[in-house]
Amino acid sequence: MSIQYYHHGRFRVAGGVIPEAVTAYCTYGDPKNPCIVFPTCYGGKLDSE
């Protein structure tokens, strides 16, 4: 499992803007048809072990 990052840049949310928003995610399964799993809470962390 490797953690990957998607950089959104400025990301508008209710109540303001996140200036440098980043989504961390892991992929599982066949690379041609992977399943992407990531936390849905703010400030969540992916376990890299």
C-alpha cells in the first residue's frame, strides 16, 4: 500500500476557501480497476503500515 496525494490548490468550502487543499488516498486491488479508499473526516490520517 502506498499513500498518494491529489493537490486541489484553492478549494472552496462552505464558509471560506482552503488555500492549498490536499486529499491523501490509497488504492487497493488491480491497478487497471482499483478501489480508492480515503477518510471522509477533516484532519483524518491514513495508516501507512
